[in-house]
Amino acid sequence: MQSVPVSGDIPPARFGHTTTLVSSERVVLFGGATGDTGKYAITGDTFIFDLGTNKWSRMEPSGLPPTPRAAHGACCVDQLQLVIYGGATGGGSLASDDLYLLDLRQGPEQSQWMIVPVVGTTPGRRYGHVLAFQKPFLILHGGNTGTEPVDDVWCLNVEKAPFSWARLQINGAVPPARVYHSAASCSEGSAAGMMVVFGGRTNDGSPLADTWGLRKHRDGRWDWVQAPYKKTGQQPTSRYQHSSLFIGSKMVVIGGRTNEVNDILDTEIFDTETSDWTQLPPVRRFRHSSWNLGALVFVCGGFAHDNPGLPSDDLSCLDITEHLRPPEMPAVEIMSPEAMDTVGPLPGDRKSTPRTDIRLARQAVVAVDQDDFVRLVRKVSIDRLEEEGKRLALGPGPAKSMHRCMSVEGIHTLVVKHLLRPKDWTPPRDGSFQLRREQILALIEEVQVIFQEQPMVLKLRAPIKIYGDIHGQFSDLMRLFDLYGAPADGEGGDIESMDYLFLGDYVDRGAHSLEVLCLLLSLKIKYPDQIHIIRGNHEDLEINQVFGFRDECRMRLNEDPDDPNSVWRRFNQLFEWLPIAAVIEDRVLCLHGGIGCTLKTVAEMEALKRPLIVQQDVQTAEHQIIIDILWSDPTDNDGIMGITENPLRDPSRTGSIVKFGPDRVTQFLEANSLRLIVRAHECVMDGFERFASGHLITLFSATDYCGRHKNAGALLLVRRDLTVVPKLIYPVKRMQQTWVDGEEGLKKRPPTPPRRTGSQRRLSFE
């Protein structure tokens, strides 16, 4: 373990504090006790640590901060949202039973403490308990109420207002009452979805070495499951005042003490898949705090065993990479969406990702439209807290006129301001579009310069979110941004820690292609190195003059599309400069259609010249490669090999648009040292679908395609460790019309059918 050199306003040495990772780049330290033996003082100060610069800063949030306390519970309920409960205040007194929320989404300088309004009974005052978040439940367990350790469990649903604590009535075996134990939420492996507790101290003062997982069943029942230990091999050491965390499916237990304060305890790793314990060199601390970034484990403050009366201000780091073997691909089987549990996202950092296998996460994230915790807290506060209600009632003021402000702010800035509204965007009632023709043309001119400077095949980094076909369904794009984070700096945004990649087909079918295009292009101007836009087959004049985009420009902009200077024609000229593909961390190829019958290497795509005009009448090898990239599909299942016809897309049987089998996928990946292909182009019922034993994923982000298919939409989150996490939305009541409404529209522009029915798809993977 190595000491981390730090700078800034370094927190004084302390113990009994908490450090909470609230984003991929920030950790918040709260409370604890400072001083020397017999002269300890309980604190309520708050510090933030920047993981990019290793700099500490003292925070002075507004609002109502928690009183000074130690041995409290803390956890992150969502990115940049931290909750605090309980603790000891010194002299035998305990902190109140209020639940405190720290909102950092506007930045540390604008952070705010608030008390969460709770109705009904609370867990009461206590210390030495644990607090964990397993979305959507905040879970509290154990601790000491001032007289003795307890074994009760309480939960609070952060998505349901008014907020209330519920004491869980659990049948069957339960862990013995304990204090000073640890807890962490597991998101992978057989313990996925559980809060897992380890160790602690019993009523009689004995240290414990047992592990228990708390899980919620789909029928609403909760129960405890005691982790089995092997009778042979390594056994864990009893301890308390330690910490624990999860890295994948492995629980890492750090530091702690026994009743002999000078006992040195090994760091131990419990594999929840195999029930094996592994011993690592000791971290000689207790009453410390810890967090991790991947395989890097950070330990902050606490007491050292050789000087148990004097707390430390040291921050140390332990790299346990060699003890974490990456699983083989595919690591897991994907369940059908109706069988999936929701799992919160784990944010990644911006450092370079080591070369590793690609893994598809065990569970997809399935969301319903819900307000976030802070918003719900504020809504309840309007009813309960007079001053909070007054502040909210002021609101942002009347909306500024886009045209009036254009001379002051750049066009892209105002487009983002007026269109990036994930929670409250609604279609214009009269079908009009806010931007004037000359403003859209200026936007196109500005963004084309950026595309012209970028390569034909983008080289990207993880973590990154990937989006499939949107097809003018702007409301679906807003729902995905609302539920899973938006490319923004402020509330609900994650652009500081996340790249975004869009796989084409922004236009046609849906009624709001102009909104989709203008917002994405404006975001590209604002964040040119983090927003990535590649070309789909509908970004082609020959296609979008038939399937809706031409009509949308004519009707909503009141223009003649045949005018050589029309917005519609200028957009199609821009499309000729879009990149054709992207490669993430030299492992994941992303493109719109597929690899077809002739594409052999990534270098062939890199060699394509722009402006690129798609030739439907294939005459050259280069023409065919372009058609392969933009138009080809996988075969209907893993059992169909080679190259086959694609009669749906090639009704004239020209042979240029084909389907490719899993053998082609394997050959292409091996030839290019890749592990996975992510493509769009086809509607799939669950929003994403695997092919070629999981080495290819089809992604579709528009729900209820053309108002006919009732399909889900999805995005893929590629974490820093290259785990791929699908995140889904389901269709809701349609907010808009499409360009295929009515029988005549359907005859003129028939929607492409889904890739397969759900039952057929599941059978192919059994």
C-alpha cells in the first residue's frame, strides 16, 4: 500500500468519518472525530477530494447541514447525491433521526444540504450502523441504539413520496445483532442486487466473521442469506471497525481490529461466485474509511494499530489488480426484460482503460419514468418547508426568446438551452420549429468544420454511452437522457465523466427529426471531443427524401426542398462528412449496419474518402464496402452461417445488400484484434439483442417504432472495465405523430419489421 501525495485544504487527522464516492472524479468526506487521546472533538465539516488532481477542498454547502457526528452512516443514492443518517455526537449522546441529503449536482460551490421530510416512524437514534443504496431502496441495518446492538433492518424508497421508513419483517434466519460492521451493495454475480454485510461486534463484545446478503424478491418479500464458507481453505478473520467494498462479484474487506487492538488483520477478498477467501497484505488501520476506483482501493484516516490513540490524516492506495481475474466472455446470460431487476449504474473515470475482455453485464437496467430523489425531496419540501417552497416558487422566470438572444449567445448554446429539456420537453402544438432557416444553416456550417477535422473512423475511450436508431423520436431521446443521464454540465448531467456515441438514423419516420439533428449537432459543437456522431443509412438524400425528413423540412420550415440552398439539401451535404464508424478502446467496433460480404478490416473503412456519396447502384468495390457498412444485417440466428440474401432490404435481388453469419463476425473480430461489434439499423423488441454468441449486439433506441411494433428502446453503457450494461425504456403514450400515420402513409413508407419476435429470440439463446 502506498501513500497518495495530496494537496489543498487537507482534512485534519480523524476517525469515525465517512468518505463517499459521488462521481467518477469526486469523493466527499464528512464528520468524524479529531484530536489526540482523551481530547477528541466531534466534527461536522465537509471536504471534497478531486481524484484527477489529488486535491482536497473544504466545502461550505448552503442549507441545513447535519450536526457534528461520528460513527454515522453515509452512501451515494445517485450521482452527486449523498445521504447521511445517525451517528454519535460525543459524551454518550446520539445524533437525531433526521435523514440529510447533500446535493452536489450544481458543483461543490453551489452544493446544498437539506433534511429529507419523512413521515411516520424512523429507525431512531443509533451509531455504528450501516447504510447502503440498492436502487430504489436506501437500506439501514444494525448498530447500537445507545443501550445495545440491534439486528433490525429499515428501508426507504427514494422514488416514492411522501418518504417513509419501513421496518422490514423478515422470516427465516437473520444475522445476530451487531455494531461496527460493514456493508456494500453488489451488482454482479450471484449476489447481484444484495446488500452484503460482514463482521462487526456482538452484544457481548465478540468480533464476528460472518457474511450475510439481504435480498428483495419480486413478490415483495425480503430475506437474509448467509454466505457459505468452504470447510477447507482460507477462512476470514473476525473483526470490527473495518470497511468493505465490492469490485465486480468480489467483496474486499479492509483493516479493522479485534479485541486485541494490536492484532494486525490481513486484507481479505471473498469471491461470491466460488465462496473462496483470499488473503492479501494487511492495511494497518481501523475506524478508517475507504472507496475504490476499479482495482484501486483508497484508505483514508483512522487509527494505526501501532499508535491506537492518535488518528491519521494519511490517504493510501492499494492496487489489487493481480487478484481480480477477468471472467471469460460472454460472462453471463442476459435475462428477458420482464425478468430483470434494476441495478444502478457504476460511474467510470476518465483514465485510459487497460486492454481486457468485453463482458455483458448480468442485468440490464429497466427504468420507468420517475422523478429523481432530490426533485422528490424538493416537491415534498414545498408542502412542509415554507422557505423551500418560496424559493422554488420563484422559478427560472419567463423563457427568453431564441431569436432575441441570438446576437448575444452562440446558436448552438441556445439550441442546447431550449431543446435539452429531458424532464419537460413537449412537442410544439402547431408543429412549428423554433429555429429560422438561416440559423440552421449557420449551425450546419459551424459543425461541418468539426467533422471535417475528425477521422473517418473515430478512436474513442470508455466509459461511454452508445445510442442506436432514434428516427426523429425526440421524446424517446429526452426520456433516455432523463432516466440515465444527459450530456450536460448541470443537474442530471454526466458529460464530465462520460462520452456519448450515436450510431446514425437520426431522421425519418418520427416527426421531430429537426429537433434530434439540431440538438445533437449543437452538443457536438459544445463538446466536440465527447459527443460522437456517425452516419446511418437514412443520412442519405436518396433515402430521407422518401421516408419523412424531406416532408418535415418542407412543412415545418416552410421551404422548397428542391431549392439548391434548402435546409434539407444542406443537411444532406453535411451527412456526407460524417464519420462512418468508431472503435472504443481498441476492442469494440461501432457502426450503423454491419460488415456485409466484403468488409475485411477497419483500415478499409479508414481509407474511405469524404465527402462520401452512397451509391445504391454498386459499381466498384468501394461502393460495396459502403453498402455493407450502412445496410447489411446479421442472419436471422446463430445457426445460419456465411452470406445470405436480404430480400427485405434488397427486393430487386441485386445482391449488394446481404446478411452475414456469426462465422463472418468471428473472422472479422479475429482479423482486427477486436472483441465486440455494436451496430444499430434494425428494430429489436427488447431494445438490444445479441448475436454470434454475444460478440455482436444490435441496438435500437426508439420505442414503439412507427407506432406499430411496441418495442422497447435501449442504450448501452460501456464501463471503464469494458462491461456492457444495457439500459432500457418501454413505450409510453405517444406524444407525437410520425410520417407513416394512416394506411396511405404505411403503403408509401412501410416500416421495417422488428428483427424477430421475443419468443423466437429467446429460443435462439437457450
